[in-house]
Amino acid sequence: MAISQEISYRLERLILDGGLAPEQKIPSERQLAARLGVSRAVIREALHELQGRGVIETRHGKGSFVASMVPGYSDIEEQSPLMHLFEGHPRTLYDLLEVREQLEGQAAFLAAQRATSVDRHRITKAFRALEQTDPLSNARSDHSFHLAIVEASHNPILVHVLNSLKNMMLMTVQASVANLNPREEMRKKIVRQHRQLYEAVISGKPGAAQKAATAHVKFVSESMREMEKDGGKVIRMPIPSDAAAQHLRSEL
């Protein structure tokens, strides 16, 4: 491996492990060269490689910065290169589930308070679709159900934040479907949890809705952590849709 590639890898790990945060300024070439014991030319080449992959960006007259994880409003459908980088990090799945536990719990609380008749219709439609979809390949309908509740919160900031992370949030649902749904006992618990969440929101019970939402996401996270603790392999990345059901059924 070329020295510049090794340096770019080390900087990449520093970003992934939180040593450099999104949008934070990166130390100068001179500082990095002194700290890492290499020439400025090597540092420049490593930074150029990271810039080419969209992990960092250079601002004229200001220096290099870690890229933003969340796209702007006009780029809501796109996912930043840095986000793609985080998708492959082993810890990211659980970091995302922590975010879901807090934000979706609050969204469910607000949805139970604020949902209009149109919102309740959309949530019911999404819930019925989830019920009717094969549980071994229902990640998108599962995600749509949760998203319908988030949108019913009528908090535009909350909706924007979760929409900005939607591809990564979908990844957590796909991980849940791939790892837990093939196990009958866990699948039945998840079905019950979804129904409890649905009924609490539709019935206008904020406290119960928040409790159901947070308990559901916490159960998913703790179950997968337990699987890994017991030596099992947790599937983190999405499985191609045409192969998903076949793969999951092979786990039964």
C-alpha cells in the first residue's frame, strides 16, 4: 500500500471514530506532516484522494474540512459520500438505532397528539400494507409505516432530520428484517410492537405511543447486540431485493 493511501486510511478512521467531526476543519498539511511523520507531499496526495471520494472538501482560502453528513434541502434525495463511508462502519448500525429510539419516540408522542384524520388514514394504510407484506422481505413497508408516524408529528425539523438520514434509517430496518424476522419468536414480538405503536398513535395516547416506539427500537438493537455477543453474524448492509427473501428463508 502506498504511503499516501495509508495516510488517507488513517484520516478516514479518525473521522469514523469521531476524532474529526463532519464539517470540522482538518489540521493543516504542515501540522499533519509533523504529527504523522511524513512529507507534506504525501499529506497533500492523501487529502486529494479523500477529496476525490467526497469525504473531505477544500474551501478556497480556508483549508480542508470534513464533508457534511446531511445534504441540503435541495439534495434531500441524495446521500453524501461521507454517509456512504459511515454505512460500512461496524458501530454505525447501533449509533443509528440510538438516534431512532430517541427521535421516533418523540415523533410518536407528537403524532398521537397532532395527527389529523388524513394522517391517521395514511398511518392505517401503511400499517395494513405492513401486515400484508411477507415478513421476510418487508423492510420498505416497515420503514414506510414508521415514516408515516414521523410525518404525522407535524414537526418540520424532526421530519427533515429523519428524511435526511432516510437511506441509513432504512438500513437499520433492513438489518432488523434480515437478522430478526427469520426467527419466529422475535418476528412475533416485532408484529406485536408494531400493533401497539399503531393503536397508541391512532387512539391519541402520546405517552403510550412514545413508550411503544422507543421499546420497539430498543428491542431491535438489544436483540442484535445479543446475537453478536453470542457469536452470531449480524447482517448490516442491505441485501439485493431480488435475493432477500430467498436468503432469509434459508435462515429458517
